[in-house]
Amino acid sequence: MIKILRTTILFYLSFLVISPTALAQDYSFKKHIGQIILSYCSDVVVDKEGFMYVISNNDYFAKIDSNNQIVFFIPMSGGIGYLALDKEENIWVCNEGSTIIQKYDTNGKLLQSLQLKGSNPNPYFKGMEIDYQNNIWLVDVANTNTHILKFDSKGNLLLEFGTAGSKDGQLSQPEGITVDNQGNIWIVDAGNNRIQKFDKAGKFLLKVGTEGSANGQFNRPRDIEADDKGNVWVAEQSNSRIQKFDSSGNFLLKVGPTIANGRTINNAWGLTIDRSDNVWFIDYSGFGIRKCDSNGKYLSEYGGPGSSDGKFSDPVGLHIDKQGNSWVVDSENGRIQKFDKNGRFLFKFGSPGSDNGQMFRAAGITTDEEGNIWVADKTNQRVQKFDTNGKFLLTIGSFGSADGQFYQPLDIIIDEQGNVWVLDPGNQRVQKFDKNGKFLFKFGSTGDYGSEDGKLGAPTDMALDSQGNIWITDSRNHRIQKFDKNGKFLQKIQYDADGSKLFQAPDVIEIDQQGNIWVHEFGNRVQTFDATGKRLSTRYFPMANLASMKFDRSGDLYWADAYAGVMVYSKHEIQTLITGRVYSDENQNCAFDSSDKPLDQIVMVAQPGEYYGVTDAEGNYEIAVDTGTYTVSQVLGVEKNSILQVSCPSDNVSDPVTLKTKGSIISNINFANKIISLPHLNTNVSSNRRRRCMTNTTIVNYANTGYGDAKNVKIYVKMPQYVIFKSADKPYTIDKDSNYVFTIDTLNALHSGVITITDSVACINSVRGLTQCTKVWITPANDYTLPDNSQWDNSDIVLTGKCIENGRVQMVIKNIGQAMADSAEFRILLNAQLAFRRNYKLEKGDSLVLKIPANGKTIRLEADQRPDHPRKSQTNLTIEGCVASTSDVVSKGYVDLLPQDDAEPEVAIQCLEIIDSFDPNDKLVSPAGTPTDHYTPTSTELKYTIRFQNTGTDYAYKVTVIDTLSEKLDIATLQIGAATHSYSLKVSGKGRPILIWTFNNINLPDSTRDQAGSNGFIQFSIKPKASLPEKSLIENFADIIFDYNEPIRTNTTANILYDVPKVINPVNQLSDSIIDKVMASEPEALKGKLSIYPNPTQHRAWIQTSDVSIAIQEVVVSNLLGERQTVTLSQTHPQALEINLQSKPKGMYLIQIHTNKGTSVKRVVVQ
């Protein structure tokens, strides 16, 4: 049926629990079937991407794309609302009469709530604008007083002006407000039928208009908007038009009431102007959003009723079949539309009329066991049956009150025996037919309203329970009644325990999978009862004209609304929350002030239970918990601890908080920190695949996660042997070592960037199965603070290697630091099995050269650093595919079994096997562990990559990736890595952290349309907890959800934490002959004769010779990554050469001194 009654439901703020009868908190919007009807909207804004944001008197705030599809949908309090965009494109929302305004990001995430007021203690806001400085302007009309209020973005009152009246500068019933490009304020003075202009201090400048319908006159103006040229546009409700004026108030043009193609505007309301100067305005009573250009030319409309595929005009009937398809009665269009379980249009049948197969304001719909469709064709006074393809089969009934006749049949259901039950409200009865349409019996009243048990008064809907009983909304009698399969009255639900009526006018009924009865009535109130009639709950839903509600087999609630379309809600647990904010406390007063900065991506934990949350861009967090008593703390890993000092609470543990009831919220559990102004650079790299002869994508993420700016930043990318660099989206150079160098210059604190590289794998058959490793590093290196008790001897070991003749591998262990105080161990593995181990000790600059017979095997060299090395305990190098001849067999698949040499945050390595095909939705882990047992070193960071591909038949508008981590992983070590697309991240869960990546508006094409573009991936790393039992198993998988499809589960990765004993396999054992030589760093003629002072230094250093026969020929300065530095050299003395290091960042540098007697390498530290 169609409901014509509307109401304003109880006040509700999204995400805030303020009333036990607020909008349904345990059901959230999931999807929309077909295209939405934008009815009774009061305001609209459009972002730079062309997405619309609307607020409706039907109790919602939503984001809509250009195809009239909902991107997000947030229930709101009823009544008129106002929207505004700030310069960051966040959306501010204000409901008329509310004193609270809220800020949302473009993904619908609540960022901020402000309760605002000026001199009036009880304001009533009726208009809102955000100016170019993100100041908030509000119109307050409370108590006949009129004030214009200006606040900064934190809610501090900056300005207040205005009085009530009709004189210049006075206001009567003002509504719309805008700020032009000069900072002037324009206000819709609706009660005086004019607009007025004020300067930025609130001084009256001019007025425009009088009451009337001529050009430049107004009749109930509603909204106003200034364009970039200083012109203003005004929407008029009663004149149903838009008018444009210049900055002096001169009339320029009008749009409406009649626009293109015979269309008319029916009550113009809110309006906005996009970045192309197009004007978008609301047709309040005509429904939808209209769009015209800056010259008033009509361009398009969105969200109005329509007859194209997927559009509706009065959708009132709804049925969900066993396959999850939705059948919708599109009443005014005289047709039925079918949609799949994801809401995609499949087909339609029917047309307006009274012939067989035609429909006139049809209502109820259902399907039988054979898949035939039955429709209550209300105004044609009949029931029609169609086959699964919409072909007409038969009709039942005609107008009248005799058996088998109908008076506006509204609903239809089919029982397990195939019998057809038809609700005949005009005759106050229900009729039962067999599956061939033969009349069986009737029950209810006999034409007149009845109030006795079993009689009906204006019945509106019915539902079938699992026992075959029929439940009916007996609207006029304010009750619902239950009848058995023979029509015998069994039960009624009418009065509460205190004798009060439970219902005003129940109109829609449905029964869920648990057998509970859901009853909707006036005001969108839905009450739920068990089978005995006991009331279980009361909920309120948005929308204004519910006509039908149904449950599918998964428990999702479908809601057909004549003024909106078909909405789908899914049930979730009502959350019990602990919320708060994490911030840098600039003045150390343990309170969040205007000068303080929010801190995002701080993981939070509530104990006991280990419930997790994470802070957003505003520093806000929420942790979903059970009822109980908890303490909250920040989870700060090594990186955060190096740049943050906890201030309040000083021990990083909150006072205990107690949540006694489910759904309650404890707020303001805040944490203050002191930031250390140092940069902290890190980088990540990930490629979607390594497939021969195909274009692939490599993503490099780089970031300064510290709180100090980093200067002279460069990103280096070393591509693997068989991967061909094709292009990048940022400028680059190529250095002498064939590395691709991206110069960033200054990378500000808490800023990041992405480099997208297009590459391909060579079309060579022999490379299939080889592993290709892409290496990325960022400079300058981070500062590392050593503990006071550090035993590090300042040695620093690096490895190099290459294939040489006769299938051998040359590997070099070099000490680029100070002399080793004692020995360390190195090891060689052949195909992941230990083959050689020895100790080594190198002087400053010395090298140990190894020549290892590979003959196709994968060679891995591991060299331990000296104790307390600040960046890593071990360095390693793996080389694959060195053969003596083409006939040698190459061992494959061993490169990524053990950790890569990227322990430092400044270095990232990803290794992928070259393959020809793979499961497009999968999960990778590095290291993968030993071949058969998946043994992985116990302290190793696990780096996960989740890959996804849209293999469907249309664009995916939203992708969600859910990863439930093992309880054996340490959330404090979580590092989020590279990703192909922008996302929002949520951390939740109990005991096992749940990571949820949401890619809103991803618009991922299907693989048929764009094979390369259909792919995406994300990467993250995390370490196991310390002190886990030996051979602990860590498994991991992810669920990938495309739009509203069923989740796709990836493969499960497995790592067994075990430090394999360092025992050499005799089969693979290598002899000492692989040790080729030790290369000394300095010729004998130079030893002790060259020195650098002072060292450390701040600005300058001198190279001094103690032997006049030594002539310095060239000096080369490089950093620890081998990058050559430009310096100025000055000969200040015959035996002293000055090096000017004044412009160099702090750190360690290598000085290569080339002389007539050889080369010496020295080190200098710049402080």
C-alpha cells in the first residue's frame, strides 16, 4: 500500500546514542535496489569529483553518485537540514533547530561534532555556510530574535550581529546564508521577501527585492549561493524558480518555473554551485535535483521519479525470492522490475493499462515454487500470474464483493501448498484460492468494518508464519490479528500491559526468521513482538512512505518506500563504546586546545580482553567492548616511542571506566603526548604481479611519519633483472648504477606520497618461475638513538654479489664502518639449506671476497652485524639463476623463503615469482618459510600482500578487505604499507585485531573492460609476539568484498615460528676454498699518513697528510648509501685540504681520498 502520512521522528545524531527510541541502532544501511528517489530534500552540495550530498526531510543524509546510486547513507533527525563544504571538502551538517553541527569526510565518517551558541542560550539554527577560511556561519532565529553567528572551525564565537525587523539590516525569518569571494555575507531575508548583503564585519551594504513574482522580486525565497565571480543565485519556494544577481544586486537571469522539455520546477529549495559554475538546485515537491549552467541553461536532473530501467515511480510492492533477487512493483509505471541480489537491474515486464499483462497501480507481489510471479493488480481489481520471464499466464477476479471478486486487492502471499491468499481491504476480508485460481474460502468482515475478534477494519498488509498462520494489520482497529490456515481467528495484539494501545494505525507487517512479528505504523515506528504477543523492541527507520518490508534469507531487511525506492538494511550488534582523542599537547596542560594537533593512526587497546581501535585524522578513536570495567592505553611501537613522549596519563594507562549497559558510551578518555620534532622516513614497495609479456604496476609509498620536516629527500628504485621500467607518474633521473631516482626535496612532517610505476616482464620463456626482487630506499637515513649501555663498535657490514664465470657467484662482505672489535658469523645457504658457516672480523674498510659454486642453485649469504647495531642484527643477500651453461637446471622458489634485507624502515624489498597466471584474489606472505615446514625465524617481521581483482561484469564501486589477525601477532609492530588505491582503515576486534580497509568510490573496472586496471592490492607488516612457544603456527587469510557481493576468501598463509638449528647438511657442505681473499681498505704507503679532523664536525673538516710525498689528486664524498655529494674543497695548507660540509644533513659520510700512492677511505660524522 501507499502511505500518505508523514511525521518527524525523534531527534537523532549519527553515531551518538541520545535516546532509547532513536533511529534503529542495530540496523545499518547496506545497499539500494535500483536508483534512489530524492524526495523532500532540503539542501545539496557537490564536491570536486561530482558527487552529490543531500539531506532529506525523510530523515537521512547521503552521498549520491551520478548514476543515482547511494555511496553512503546516514540516518539523521527529521526536519529540514543544511549542508556546507569546507576547503578540504569535508561536509558539515546542521539540522534545523539543532544546536549541534557535525563534520563528515567524503566517506561518511564523522570527524567532529560542535555544540554552538551565541548570546542566545537556546539558539534555533536555520541556515549554515562555511567560508574560505573554514569559518562557520549560522542563522539563529530563536525567540523572534535574529542573529547571524560566526565561529571558527573549533567552535569559538568570532562575530554576532543582526536584529529582527524590516528596516535595512534587520531580518525576518532568515534562512539561507552565503559568503562571496570578497568575504561579504548574503542572507535570505525570507519574511521580508528580499536578500541583504553585509560586509565581513556585519555592516549593512545593500538589499535586493520586494514581494512579488516579477524579475528581481521574491515570494518565499529559501536559499542563496555565491559563485566564484561574486554573483549570487537565489532559490524561491513559492515562485518555483532560481534567480541570478550580480554583486551589486542587479537582476541577471532566472530559471523556471518552466524549464526544458516541458519540465517545471515545483518549489525550488536548496541550491549549490559546483567547480564548473553549474548550479544544482532542489525541486522539493517535484522530487530530485536539477542542474543548469551559469547561463541558466538546463542540463540534467538526478534522483527524480522515472521510467528508465532501474528507476521507479511509486515503488510499493516488494518480494525477495529464494535466490535473493528482488521483485519490485513499480506502481505508477505499471510494471514489475527484477534486480539481482547485488541490486543490479535484470529485466522488467508490464505496462500501464487494463489488458492482460498490463497493470494499474499494482501493489502486492510474490512468487510460487515454480518461480511464477503473482501480482495484486489493485486498481484493475484483480490478481495476475506471470511466468519467470514475465509472460502473462492467468488472471483471477474482477470488481465486486462476491466470492472471487475484489475491491482494491493490496497484498498476496502463497503458502507451502501453493494456495494463494489475497488481501481484499475494500471488502474487509482475505480470500484463499488454489494454485489454479479456484476460489476456496474467505474470512474477515462482510463488506463493512468490523471490530470483533476475527473481523477486519481497513486491513493493509499480511504475512505468513512458519506454521502456515496468517497475520494481518487491522489498521482501523489499531491491532494485528492472527488466523490459522482455515481462516479461524487465533490471537490479536492490541494493548500493552497497562491497557494502552500498542498501535495507532499499523500498516505493514513482516515475520523474520526467528518467527518474530515486525509491525510498522505511523511515524516509521517499527515494533517487534514474539509469537505470544510480547513486545521485544521498538525501532525507528528513516524514510517517509513505507509500503512494504521483507527479509531475505540472510536476515537483511528490505524496505520499499514510495518516496525513496528500495533500501536494504543489515543487522549488527549495538556497540558499547569507549571513545576519546589522542593529541600532541603543545602547552602541556593535559587538555586539547586550539594549538594542539590530533594524532592519527595510533592503535588503542582496552584491557582486559585486548579490544582494539585506532585514531583517525582528527585523533578520535572508538573501541567496541562488552559491558564491564576497562583501562585504555596507547599501543606505541618502537617507531612511535622514538618520536612521542607520553604526557597524560603519565603512565599511558587511563583510570578504570565501567560500562554497565549494552549500547552505552564512555567518552573523553583522552591521551596527551609530547612530540619530538624529528623526521622519520620510511618506504614500502609492492607490485600487483610479475607476469611475462604483460603490463604490471608497482606502487612505491613513502612517508615522513615523524614530527619534523625532512630535507633533500630522494627515493631510489632498483628494478630487478628481467623487469622493464616503462613509465612513472612522477619525474625521475637515472643514476650511474641504473637506479631510478625520484627527488622529493622537502617532505613535511606527517606527510606521505605515492609513486606509481608501470613496468613489464620480459617475454623470455626461461624466466618463468624466477623470483624478481624490487628494492626501494629513501634518503637521508633516519637518526638512531643508541641506548646508554650500547655495545656497538660502530662497524657496519654491507653485502654485494653477482654471477661470475663457470656458474659461480662472487659475494663480498665489506665493513664500511669502524673496525670490528670482535668477530661475527656469516653463513651460506644453498637452496635454503645451510652449507657453510664461519666467523669473520674486518678492519675499517676491509672486504671479504667469496667465490661460491652455484651451478643453478639459489645462494643466500647472511652476515651478522656486531651486537647493538642500531638498524639490524643481520644483513643478507640472495642470488638466483647463476649457471655454467644453458643446460644447467635452475633452482627456483627459494628467494623469498627467508627474510629480505630490509629491516630498516628506509629500505623496502618485495620479491615476486614470474608466473603466467594466478588466483586474482589471494594473499602472500614474506618470508614464506622453509619449503616443507614453513619454518620462519622467530623474530622476523611478516610482510603480507593482499591482491584483489574485479572479475565481475561491471565496475566495483566499493571494495572492502577484512583481515582478522592471529592473536600471536604484536599489534604494536603493525606497519601499513603500499596500496594501489586510496582507502580508510579501521582497527577493531577482541584479542585478535581486525583490520578493515575500505576503498570507497574505487570504481574498479572489471577484468573484461580493463585487465590491468581491474587489479588492486594492499600491503602491511607485523611481527610475532615475543616469547611464543616453539613452533607456534601463525595462519592468516583475508575476506574481500566487492560492493555487496558475498565475501571472497583468500588462500591461508602459514608460518611456523622456529629458529632452525645451524647445522650444515653434509650433502651441500662447502669448503674453505670459497674464501677468495680479504681486501684491505688502504694501501700500505698510506697507512697512518692520512687523517681527517675534527671528527665529528659541524661544518668543516680537513684532510691532512704527514708525508710531503703524498699528493692528493681527487676527493669523493658520499653518504652511506653511496650517493655522491657535492662539496667545496679548499687548499688551506700545502699538507691540508679543507672540505666544506656546512650544507650537509647530519649523518655519516665516506671520504674517498685518491692520491699518487693509492686510495684511502675515511669516515666523517656531521653533527
